[in-house]
Amino acid sequence: MSKSIVLKDYLKIKVSIADRVYPLTIKPEEEEKIRAAAKAIEGTLKKYEEGYAVRDKQDLLAMCALQLASRLEKNKDKEMVDASSISQQLGQLEQILETAIKP
């Protein structure tokens, strides 16, 4: 388990990815997400390591980065569609409320 040290509103932590330790200075509220991200990367690396004959960590990291970036791109499109739909629905609701309020 990694240690955490608090310094003036920031934490100095260490995360391990692909058998290397990376020191980071982060805001305390970011710690949980950073550790979860490192854990997700480690899990993906392990899955690729077990499923493919690739043993070079660099190749595994590249495959992992591509998969995670692909998911991010997919989610960007999804969020834009949802935000557009919500905006349209709010506009319709606003019109209904304006009509109901007018004497």
C-alpha cells in the first residue's frame, strides 16, 4: 500500500503502474480517483498480459492507453447527445411553465 503525505493543501502519493512507482503531487479530493485509475490500468494490463503473447510492458501500456482513450472518445459522443436532449427538454418545460404562469 502506498503512503500519503499532506503538504499545504496537496498530497504526495505514489502509485504503481507496470512495475514502476510514480510519485505524484495531487489535491486531496483527487486521490481516490487517481488510485482507482491506476488500479484500472493495472487490471487492464494484467488482462492483456494473460490474453496475449505480448510480454513487453511498453506494448501492453500502449494497448491499454488505446483502449482507455477509445472509451473516453465513445463517452464524449454519448454525453453530447444526452446534454443536447436534456437542453431540448428543458426548453420545452420552460415554454410550458411560461404558458401556465401567464394570466
